[in-house]
Amino acid sequence: MTNAVPECGPASPEEFRDILLACRPLVLRGQVKDWPVVQAGCKGAEAFRDYLFTFDRGLQMEAFFGLPGIAGKYFYSESFSGFNFERRQMRFAAALDAIVENLQIDGAPSVYAGSVPVDEYLPGFTHENAMPLVEGVGPRIWVGHASNVSCHYDAMENIACVVAGRRRFTLYPPELIGKLYVGPIDRTMAGQPVSLAASSAPDAALYPQFEPLRDSAMIAELEPGDALFLPKLWWHQVEGTAPFNGLINYWWDAFRAGPDAPYTAMLLAMITMSERPAPERAAWKAWFEHYVFRQEGHPLRHLPPQEHGLLGPLKPDNYGKLRAYIMHLLRGGA
């Protein structure tokens, strides 16, 4: 049985710090209801478009065009050698016009313009529609017809704010990755690999480990002005359930200590460990548990803190020292 994502009212920056530390999805009802772009969206697609036009710089971007038969579900082709939609380079304003105009045309293609950097394409928008929970993080805008974005993850925290239409998020926790039948990591629709099982029709023969879990998803139904906080690595399918939909989102690494990302470390671990013998992989897994994941506490907890050396706090000095040592090893140093 599916479960609703927990929710609360609008959060203050102080309250949001506690939400971040919990690392659990949370709906923030009415978080951005006072934004001018939300007010414009409530008046209709044309008013929403016209509001965005007041900021438009005329820059080019990539839009997805799908035939009516795909019903807004942008996905792989049947052979997985390509995709079921067309990518077109065009001005952001032209994509907006196509989205609004095609609403009135039976059998017209669906159009989707996603992940457009707002500060670059729509300078001034952020000043009028400020997000105090993540100051200094540049927003992105997603606009289109009714759509179904395949189940994927992000390697950063995410606040997704509905500014027009409606959105349904279907969520699965990170620990289910081994049962989600994830597609290629280097041939994707829009940058992130997707769960083939969660993004496809039920098929117990093709996805036997996933089907018992399909109905355990968490669901968030969002209206204009609502926001969803989504921690990194949570799998999510995103559906625009109104004929016209708009969303603003913010991606950032809330716990970043320096320039390096956990995903980069995982890729490096793949090339150094994934094809070694199983007993050796098990040995390295124990080391990772001890030194990296620390389920039993700090690896040098039996020593005074002043004796922890490079295993002491990353800030102010150990991050740089460890990084320099790693770079030395990657360049072939002993």
C-alpha cells in the first residue's frame, strides 16, 4: 500500500536545518504560495508565460517534443537504442509559446522544457521569487504539458516548488536500488539513470524483485505554492498531472565539506574494486564500513582526539591534507 509523504506548513530557515538533518522527504505546504510566479500561474498558462517573458534573455535551450501516443511519458525506445521523443534546440520563449499554443490543438505534440537555469535565462526572476531556505543556490525551471518523468535519483538535495498546475511525486528510498533494475548510467534521458522497473508497466516476469515493492511507494501530491524537500539519492518519478505545469527547483549538497562529490568516490571505487574476487571485495567492504561509514563510531575512538591525525575532523586542515595525498596517489605516487 502506498503511503503519503509526511507534511508540514511553511518552514523557516531555522526549522529547515532540522529537516535537512533528518534526511527524509517532507512536503512543505504553501511554502511559496506568495510568489508572483505562483499568482501568475493560477491565472492560466498565458499569464504564466507572459510573466516569464518579462525576464527572458532570448537564450537557446533544449526542449523535448513527444508524439501524442507517448502521453507525455518521455522514455527509451522499445529497443533501448534511443528515445521515444525528439530533442530540439530553440529559444526558451519559443518553447513556452509552443507549450501554450499546443494546449489548444488536438493531437499536437507534448512539449517539455526542463532544468533551465533561471538566473541565466530569466535574470531578475529570483529577486521577485526568493527562496530563503537555500540562499545562494540558483533555481531551475521546468515547464510543460502533462508529463511523466521516469523514476530517477539526484545526487544532491532538492527542493521542488510547484508554481503552476499539479505534480505527483512517487518516491522509493535509496536502499532499494538493487531491486529497481536501473538502466545505463551513461545513456540517459536527461543526465541521471532511471529505474526501468518503476518507470514501466507492472511485469513480474521482467522485474520480479521490484513488483512486490511497487505499491510501497511514498506519494506526494502538490498544488501551486507547495514544495517538496527531497534528500539526495531518493528515487522519484515526477508526473505533471494538469494540462499545463510549471515547477522551480533547487539542487545543492547540504553537507558538502569541499569540492569532491560522493558520486565521484563511488565511480573511482567501481574501477578499483568491482571486478576483484568476492573474498577481497568483502574485505574492502569491511574497511569501508570501518573508515568511511562508521556504523560503530569513529575508527580511532579508542585514542584521545589529539591523536587522531588525518582521521580527525575534516575542517580546518584534514580535508586539504587528505585530498593532496589522494591526488598524489592518483598521479602514481607511492
